[in-house]
Amino acid sequence: MKSAGRIAATALKLAGESVKPGVSTLELDEIIKNYIIKERAVPSFYNYGGFPGNSCISVNNVVIHGIPSKNLILKSGDIVSIDVGAYYKGFHGDTAWTFKCGEVGEDVQNLLDATRGALKRGIEKAVIGNRIGDISQAIQNFVESKKCSVVTDFVGHGVGTELHEDPIVPNYGKKGTGPKLLEGLVIAIEPMVIMGSTGDVKVLDDEWTTVSVSGKFAAHFEKTVAITKDGPVILTTAG
């Protein structure tokens, strides 16, 4: 799983380095596909449930599941959430990050800080003996302290031989609730956050692209994390 995670994380890093004005989201998707294949792995998302891309690339008010397109050209001030999965020797790695395209305003930077900080706090709770709700509450509390809102329609999940496994890992909840975290469990912790007071989303007619109902920007950060006796171990680390 560390190998699958490294491949996914490195593909994500390479795509992130190419986020700049004038680049299409399809070009970023090609970078991801080419690297994953070079490493003799398979993009986890390609044709997953019929998804047409190798990765999900979501711009501005698109929360998740953005379809890469040659017609979607990045411009300065955009934020770009890139979600990458790699399948290698029977296991998946799943990771996401939101990148800035040029300079962004203070409100957008606050969104990014809230989401990234929530991921950090969620990972800190991923220890043996805690429960899923401990992760969920840590994420929700931090996001709301930054005057942003968690998305409740989509959640994190277990990762292993399947891309999405039990348990679900919500970004909201109460500590001390949900399944207990046991040694060897691997989960994707992935706060999805929208600026402002509502985390409501809707899915567009393509049945994939998920946007904020408010039209406000959204961010998405994700790591695949193993629960070990030595604490949480992030498996999606770039090589």
C-alpha cells in the first residue's frame, strides 16, 4: 500500500507543479495518467463507475468529481482540487490536494487553510482505540472555527484491495461514536469544505460534477492513513 500511495502522491505532486494559467485540466490529467502507467500501476478512477477521466480535477466551486476537459483552461485566481488514485499490485492509494493558480484572495486562502488544517487534525485522531467520530468531530470543529462548512453528502472511507471500503469516515460527527480504530485499518481522511455557512452541494447533469449550491469556492484535501501501534502513518507520500 505504501507503493500504491507513493505512486498516487507523486502523480498528484507532478500535476500540482503544472497548475498555472493557460493549462487545461485535461493536460493535468494526462500528466497523472502518464506517470501512473510509467510506474506500472493503473489509475484507480479511470472508468470507475463509468468515470471518463484518470483523475478528478475540480475548479473553484466544483467540490469533487470534476471531469478533465481540454476546454477548461485555468486562469489566475482559480483553485484546483486534484484527486488521484493508483492501483498497484492489488492495492489502492488515494490522495487529493487543492492548488492555487496564481494569487488568491484572503477568503480563499482561509478556505485552503481551514481544509488543510482540518485534515491535519483528523489525522492526529487516527490512533488505536479512538473512534471514527473522534476524527469526524476534529475536522468539523476546525472547519467551523474558520467560518467555513463541511460537505455532509460525501465522506472519507476505508482503502485497500478496493478503492472504497468500510468504514465510512464522515467530516462531521461526535467524538466517541462510530467504529473503533484498530491496528492495521487503512482509511482515506478527506475533508471537503465550502466557504461560508452552508456545505450544500448538487450534482450536475453529467452525473459526476459536484458543485456548491451557494456558488462559493470549495477545497478538498485527502491522505490515505494507516492505523499503527506507532500512531498514524500517511501512506500517500510522494517519492
